[in-house]
Amino acid sequence: MLAGVDIGGTTTQVALCTPDLTVVDRLEVATPAACGGDAMVGAALDAVRLLLDRTDARLLGVGVGAAGVVDAREGRILVASDSFRDWAGFAVTAAFEAALGVPAFLDNDVNAFLRGEATAGAVAGEPHVLGMTLGTGVGGALWLDGTLYGGPHGAAGEIGHVPGFGDLPCTCGGRGHLETLASGRAIAARYSARTGRSLSARAVAGSADPDALAVYEEAGAAVARALLVTAGLLDVTTMVIGGGVGRAWTLLEPSILRALTAEPPVSGHPVRVLRSRLGRDAVAVGAAARARAELGA
């Protein structure tokens, strides 16, 4: 088996996969993000061990998709948002290898999401894709010529932190980033500002009142603008969207499509927007796919 681990801002998903990336067992636990890197990795390791106790298969390796900017070669977190304590600088793969005795490999969680969807999900076989996750924050990743493109500093595709989306402060310290409109935290905050009610983004979607629809309309239009920027800059016109906010697809999709129709890419090729097929498993499956590729499993 291969283990895939998705360490997110709210929950950690762990999946056991066969070498063909079929998920045979999975577990979700809370991410103790406020308690530091040791606690976060410890929670993930406990989940891996629990899954291994439920099978007699041999563990070949572990792939980890983690929030933040990462050094995939060194297996270390470089930059993390203020949602995490003592996460920047943490040596993730070393901790997993010491605890489990098998090779471990680290990716940014959105890179892992896109690898999963491009390997076994909604965009399998597509050569050029932008992946976007709308969750606690907004992340992006690029799949170019059939492989992940990280860029010279490991931050390629980070569409969530490109300015030009207003002037609200962002969690990264900047202002007017896509994340200030389309993340779960932003949707909850903007709804609260309109109504005085404190709800999660999921609860806002469930209420479907006029204020909720307006907030999701703004989020979808902002996502479409980011997709159009990508299409104009890179000529990439296939997009896959996942994450917790992405599960409110019936609210997001109409505003995305309206904005794309109003201002199509200069290339004349329409933007194709797909919903994640792997859902909650996407990051974990992508992380396992990275381990499979590295190990030749």
C-alpha cells in the first residue's frame, strides 16, 4: 500500500491506496493547526497507524500534501499562513520517515490535489490544466505538458495570492488577493458583514438567502476573473476546482460561467471548468501518486 496524507487547515485526510491509486481505506481527523507542527504531524501519523492496523498490507511509502509553500526536494515547509503555528520551517518528510521507516515525499497540498485529478480524476490525460482549491484559503497549481510546474521558487500557480481583487487584507499580509473573496473564511466574513450573522461558508451556502447568493456570486465572478488571467497569460483553458467551498457548486458555477461568457479569452478557445471528481480524496490520492512515481511502484 501507499499512504496519502492531506494536512489541511481544518482537517487532515489520510488514505491507503493500492499502487494503481485505488483508495481502500480512509480516515479524517481534526488538524491541530494552533498546536504546532509536531502536533499536526503527530495527528496524521496516528491516523496512518490506525489505517495500517486495519490491513495486513506492507506500507511502501508516504506522500504528504501540506498547506503552505513547500520545498519538495528538502521535504520542508517554507511559508505558512497565520492559520498555522510553528509550521514554517518544519521538516515534514523527516518526521514521517523517522516514525514509519519508509520513504516520504512532500508536495504543496494544491499541487497534490492537481496531481490527483490529473492522474486519476476529472482531468486525467489532459496536458495543460490550472487546478484551484477553494477551502480555508485559495490555492492554485499548474499542470503543463503533462507534469506539475512548480516554477523556480516552488510557488507557480498560486492564483489565490495574486492582487487585483479589491483592497481587503489577506491572511498572507497582502491586500486585494483572490483569497479575500473566494475562500471559506472570506465568504463567512463577507456574509457576516452583510447580515450580522456568524456562519461557516458551508452554512452560508445552505441558507441560500439573498445575502448568501450575493456573496457566492461575488466569489464565483472573482474565480472566473482569475481563470481568465491564467488563460490570457499561459493559454491554459482547462480548469479543475475543488476544496470545501467548491462543493457549493450549484452556487458557484452559474456566476463563474456568466463571467466567462461575458469576457471570453483572447485566444477564442472557451475556458472549460470542471469540478473535482476525487472530492475529499484528491489531495491524498495525489500525494500517494507522487510517492508511487518516486518509488517506481
